[in-house]
Amino acid sequence: MTATPTPDPLAVSARYVVIDIEGTTSAAGFILGDLYDYARPRLGSWLDDHADDPAIAEAREQVIHDAELASDATTDQIVAVLHEWMERDVKATPLKTVQGQIWAEGFERAEISSHFFDDVIPKLRDWYSHGVRFAVFSSGSVASQVPWFRHSPDGDLTGLITEFFDTVSAGPKKEAASYQAIADALGSTPGETVFFTDNPGEVAAAIDAGWQVVAFSREGEPFFEADFGAAAVVTSFDDVEVVLP
């Protein structure tokens, strides 16, 4: 069944808006294209040059475990797995860890920049000015989320974000417990919290946790016209008005 877009505007009463990135605030094609292309040739050297970084050492061991490689697997073997995961867009935590560090350096060097749909940033600024607060929950690591918002086309947006969450700090995005953990961390009740996402599985998990959910069905994105169940469906941030309870 194809979801019918919710009439404009959709009124949402919430203290916190928790936002997904890929397909919701930003084009998935940009992330899977420009950013993946930037990270892909740098994976091997990053693993070797940062071998003493505990996060990288843990990511390396996790790849070996998850891919059932030999314990003494070479960097080339690990990179081959990471490349395969990237081709299949696998939301693997070790991949996100390594990519996140590479992207953070790329942002700082101004070699890459982030992307936001035109409707997103004006709404974030407007809602924030009226007391609404924001958090981010993405499968991308927090190390990549922060520079993504810091180097936006409209300047540094990190001042708008109370907290960043990923699958390490909060848990899998398709499990209700992750959303309860986020609400607890924010000091917000599920009923006062709304999740913006384009992923039907994430919609279901957040609803199971008692959250309000707004599903985004953007033309050209992976989940355009997906079945979002009982969730309200919009095509743009302009279709939503968030006010404090």
C-alpha cells in the first residue's frame, strides 16, 4: 500500500525533534556518492596510520569478527570487506567508525562539505528560535555527524543540536529500546519527542517506543512512496509545524 502524504501543514507538539540524516535532511545520493567516494581510497591508509587509536583498533577487530576473517587478517582483507559493505550500503558500526574519522578530517580540510535539502535549515532555525530543541540519530558515527552539521551550506549548525546519537551510543535504529535510551538521555518523555525519518523500519521502532513520528517521502530518495504504516507522511520540512507542548 502506498502512503498518502499528510495534508499541509502537519501540526506537531514536541519538546524535542530527533532527526535522521540520510534521506530526511540530506540526499542519500550525496552520502553514497561524494562522501563514499572520498572515504573509499583512504580506508587502508587510515587503518594503518591510526592503528593505535582504540576506536580504530576496535573497528578492525569487529570487521574480523563479523566477516569471519582470520585473526591475523591483513589490512587489504579488511578493506575488501569494508568496500563490499559500502557497495551494499550495510549499516555496519565499524565501517561507520572508520568513515566518520575520515570524513571529519575531510571536512576540517575543506575537501568535502555537507548537503541539506533547501527546506531543512530555515525550519531548524525557526523552530529553535521558538524553543524547540533538536537531537540527531543517525547510523553514521557521531564523529561524522558533528562536522556534517558544523560545515553546512549555511554555516555551523551544531549550536542547534543538543546531542548526537549513533548506533554505538543509542543502539540499532530499528529497535524500540534505542529510542527509549535517547528519550532518557534527553530527559524527555516519548510523548514529547518526535522522530523525523525516511526509513519504514525506523518509523515502526520509534512508534513501538511510544514516540511521535513524521515519515519523509522525498522524491528520488530510497524510500519514496514506501509504506509507513500509521505514521504521518510529508515530503518536506515545510509541510510540518512544530510547537512546544
